Amino acid sequence: MRVCVVGAGYVGLATGVMFGKLGHEVVCADIDESRVKTVNSGKLPFHEPPLETELSKLVKKGMLRATSDQLDAVREAKFVFICVQTPSLPSGRIDIGPVKVASRTIAKGLARSEDFKVIVMKSTVVPSTTDSIVKPILEKGSRKKAGEGFGLCMNPEFLQEGSALKDSMEPSRIVIGSEDGRSGRMLEALYRPIKAPKIRTDLRSAEMIKYAANVFLATKISFANEIANMCVRFGIDSEPVLKAAGLDPRIGSLFLKPGLGFGGSCLPKDVKALRDRARAEKYDSKLLASLLKINDHQPLEGIRLLEEEIGDLAGKRVAVLGLAFKGGVDDIRETRALPLIVELLAKRARVVTFDPMAMDNFIRLMPSVEYAESASDALKGADGCIVQADWPEFKRLGKKEFSRMRHPVVVDGRRCLEPAKVRASGATYLAIGYGLARKNK
């Protein structure tokens, strides 16, 4: 089967590699010529080694290629997946401009083809987008009716950056929302080799499932942070509290870990977008507003811990380790490093940063911040350190590196370090939901 993926970004390439590994011929269409060239060389335009390895194999076998000729790619495909970005606007609403552009191109391809194609919305869009915006564009541009001249489905993705290949090949579920039964059956058949529960529903329900899932994850993270923030003020270590709570099968331990807040391309954007969509229907969600407020505050908890240990930060040198929104990726979208550093600078601290992969991306946001060549160099002469992303190499830091600090005080913003190891190196260990507990023991 020939599959066209419109959008050679994170979701598009993960989708393309998955179908390529299932034996289908995949064409990734993108308007960015440099991205097309990168993919055709067997490389990814972002950092995710396991996915890149499989992409390279498929390109060499001729099972996957990229093109800027979207019209031709659509015309030759049986399934067309829309995988373009839907970034946040300042209002919180998602920008569906890229979706509209992709839909118009696809409509032209439909108009020039005689066979029945299934168009699949995979980009994250708020409920009613596929049927009230995408469908009219496709019907008008192709002069064909959905369900008769072409199929229309909504198939949300549930990928985590850093594990896109595994999440694609071994998903927890596959959700298929369809305009008509024929389209849904065809898409389900395409996914037949993937062993996972397949949920069939309508278009709007499929769109909402994606938001419901991400809002719940954001809620669990925010809940963990609120419990941790209270625990530290009660003189309690939050780790055993949350661990015990997570053993309840009604709660679960995943995502029940305190830190500096959630970031990335999905959770913050999706919470904002759903809140905006609900407001459009005259419903003001107190929960969604609270999640955003808690998340905005959370980086300040890391700074508060550091201030309690070393005092006024004015003139102090503070190392921030990790600029990506999490370890293992180079994505800085909604990273908590940005508000963290902004607040440190507002307190007149001297900030030095390091990240194994994300510095080139971050420097475009904050070119004036000092960037070190290694974590060890960032720690040299520092009065304090805040670990913002859980990179494996940060877990290996020890006496050799911490001894380079003027005042070896480490705030573990992701609770990814081993407290005993840090203390054994001569450094003071603090963490979200842990700092005052240490002093009270």
C-alpha cells in the first residue's frame, strides 16, 4: 500500500517510519526543502537516535522517501495522513493555518485522482476541526463528497518524545474516528499488524480523546507538584508519600513525580487549546486554568530552595543543567528552563547553562546567557546548581565535578539524581518536595 504523510516533523516521520516497517511504501511530503533533503539522506531534523536508525534503513531500501511535491505524493497514495504542526497562538488557541494549507493541497490531489483515498487527520486539533473545517475544504477543492468520493478519519497520536518508535509500534491503543464506516474499516485494516486495542468512534470523539489523555497527564504531574510543595513545607519527603499513593491501582505511579513542571510540544499546548475551545462554548474550566497556574509557578519552587540555602542570588553564579524540556531530546518547546532562567536573571543572578543537545536551539531564545561546553565547566565556580532536565550524564556527576563549585549546592529539579551520591561528593542535595525534609531529619 502506498502511504503519503503530509508533514515531515516529529509525528509525520514517526508515522512514516512505522508504516514503512510494516511493509508499506511511504512518501513524506513537506514544503521545507532542507527538511526533505535531510530525510532523503537518512537523517532526522531532530534528535531521536532509535527513530533515525530505522529511518535510515527504510531510505536505503527505497521504502521511504521525502518530497516537496505534495500534490504528486497525494495523487499516488491510498492513505494520506495530515501530520502538520498546530502550534499555540498567544491566546492559547491552536494555529490551524498549516492544517488548512495541507487540506487544500490534498483536495487538489483528490480532484486529479479517480480512486477512493482515505484522508487521515493525525495532527492534534480541537473537537469539530476535522468535520467543520477540514471536511469542507476537501469537499470544495476536490468536488467530491466525504464518504463517497473519499474517506475521512481522525487518528490521534500518543507519542512521547524520546520513544516515538516504540510508541508507534507498540501503542497502548489505536483510536480511529471516522466519517463513515468504510473509511474506518480501511484504516483499521491498515493498522491490523499492530497488536493493540482499536477504538472505533466518530471524528469529534477521536479529537477529544487526545485532549482528555493529555489533560489527565498534566493533572497528575500538577497533583504531584502540589503534594510535593506541601510536603516540603511540612518537613516531609514527598517521595514515599507519592510512591505509596501511586501503588493504588486507581491512581498509578506513572507521571506521579514532582519537578519543575511540564513542558514540550503537547501538554502545555493542549491544556491551553482545550481551555480556549471550552470558552468558545461558554464553559470556563477551573481545572484547566489551575493546571496552567500551577505549572507557571513550579520553576519558582526550585529557585526558592536555592535561596533558602545560599541566600540572596544577586551576583551569585547559578548553573542551570538541561535546556530541553526533558532529557534525551533537543526540543525546547515550553521548556521550564526558560521561565527558570528568566526568574534567575530577574533576581540578578549570573546564569551559566549547559545541555548536551539543545543549546543551539536555546541560544536563539536567549543569546546573552553564558553557555558552557560541558556540565563540569558549567559547575566551575558556581554558587549553586539547578538540574532542569534528566539527562543520563547529569546522573553521573560526582565529587570531581561538584568540587569545582564555589558553594556545592545542588537543586534536583527532576529528582533524577541519587541523593546519597550527591551528598557523598560533598555537595548539599535539595529537591522539589525534599529540601526542608533534609533539614528536619
